[in-house]
Amino acid sequence: MGEEVKCGIVRDFAELPDRTLIDEPTLAGILGCSERTVQNMVARFDLPPPLDVAGRKRWFVGRLVLWLTSRAEREEQTAERKAERMGARS
């Protein structure tokens, strides 16, 4: 199921132009979570801060893609370093 969700997120983002602005309910729908979870993710720096447009929180799709890609790369590097350290201990 997790893989289906990841593919759905990538597909949903890939279908939108980079300069598309999406609001919090739309982002929550794409991520498959609640608006409160999106707010918590922003507070934890798991998502970039939104723009305030007419009193509503909005994100550029391109910025979200870059942010999430960067985080994924860092997570991958961290996992590789941990694996190397574990291999060195054996």
C-alpha cells in the first residue's frame, strides 16, 4: 500500500505545472493526510512554509517537489552512512 501512495503523490505532483499554487486542503489530499497533519509537517520543517495569499496558505508545486526531493536525497544519504557504519562494525 505504501508504494501505491508514493506513486500517487509523484503522479499528482507531476501532472501540475511548477508555478501552480495549491492550498492546504489540496496538499493534504495529495499527501493523503489531514490539513492538521500538513500544519504539523510545516511546524516540524517536513514541508516548506506556505505563502500567505489572500489570507490562505498556498504552496508552489515546484517548490514542494524540490523540497521533498531534497529531503528524500538527505534521507537516502543518511541511510547509506548508517549502513556503512553497520558494515564496518561487523
